[in-house]
Amino acid sequence: MIDRIDGRIAEWSSDAPIGLGVWRTPEGEQTEEAVTAALNAGYRSIDTASLYENEGGVGRAIRESGIAREEIFVTTKVWNNEQGYDNTLNAFRNSLERLQMDYVDLYLVHWPVAGKYLETYKAIEHLYEQGKVRAIGVSNFLIHHLEDLMGSCRIKPMVNQVEFHPLLTSKKLLMFCRKEGIQLESWRPLMQGRLDIPLIRELASKYGKTPAQIVLRWHLQQGVVTIPKSVRKERIEENADLYDFELAPEDIVRIDGLNEDRRFGADPDRVDF
């Protein structure tokens, strides 16, 4: 196995730790407007997927932005029913066609589908070696999935995108990824807006920030990349306004203490879709 960390990942995680997620954003005008608002607010990372059915809108907004393609970090993913070696290569070609791009910056296995994700990842390694993908990784992989994958892959996954937030701190997974040099990325970082938590409200008042900004700053100070989803321009701008304050170490610990091992999404060990 090659322990390879792509330079693009290091740049992305340090320079663009906040990205826009477009899950459940309808294809067309709404996706284009959200991506445009994010790019205008300084975002340079956009996360989509085959499943989301809005890769076309993402691509159009990026092309019309006037920002050089190489300045924007684009992630997409292969869906569960597209997995397997040949199917993944075909799914990737379809994603590129919808995006109208020559490459993507990060391509992920969307879920660890039993009996398929090893062959799926081999196809993604092939795409990386062809230069069609600048970085590769996985999504929703637990420690045992990562260990299984690393037992046979040639290139260690560079990113693991998982559900991660104050009610699901996944400390063992976070520590494992740090140890292995795998960048952890958080989806659903704002717990679907469930921010009415006394401690989060208290800290928002203490720092003069919104509850969302407190939670996103907590992610950043642990070195976790985040992709909060929003279609509202003001919320997109708010989510990026995180660099004029820092949480005290004791407040990081207090937020960690909110953990309930609570998922709002699916359990990766029970993938049946």
C-alpha cells in the first residue's frame, strides 16, 4: 500500500476547510444560486454526488463564476448501485459529463457496500493514476471498514467523509484517521439545525457568534473539514465567518462532552440502500 497524501488535500484542508454541501438541493436554479452565493462568499470547495442529481447545476455555476477551475475543489461520489469496478468507471464518466469537467478534485466511495467497496476503490485508484481524479477517498467508513480497505488497497484513502458533530464526536475514528494521515471531513455538521442546546447557546453569547458558528469553529479547531448545506445566501455567508475568534480549549472539551453517539443519518454497518 502506498501511503500517499496528495498535495491538493493538504492545501484544501488548510485553505478551504469550509465547503458547501448540496445534498437535497434541487437541480437547476436553486443549486446554481447556492453555489454562486458560496463562491461569492469566498468558498472554494463544493461537495456533490451522483445521488444528489445536481452535478449539472454545480458545474454550470462554477463555469459561470469566472473563477479559474483550478481554484475550486470539487468533490463527487459514486453511489451504492453504481459500485463495482466497471460500474464505477462508468459512473465516473457520467459524473464528469454532467459536471462538464475534465477532472474532479476528490472522488469518494459513498458508502461501504459489503462485497463491493474493495473493487469500487480499485477503480478509483485507477482513475487517480490516470489523472482524472486529483485525490481519492471514502465516505461513511468506520474503523473496521478502513482497516479492511487498507489491507488490500495500493493507495491509502486520503479522505474519510462521515457524519460528525457535537452529538456524534466519534473520537476513536477521529484519532484513527489522524494516526493514519486520513483527512476527516464532516457531513451534517450542524445536526440538521438542531442547535438549540443550552451549552451551544451559552457559548454563542460568550463569543458573540451564532450557534452554527460555534459548532463549525469546534470542527475547525479539531482539524475536521466541514461541508454545511444551505441554500440561503445569508446563512452561507454566516457559515464562513469563522476566522475572527477561537474557542478556548476548555470550551472545546465542554462541547466534546455533549456526545451521545447519536446519528441523524444511517448507520454505516447497516447499509441497505
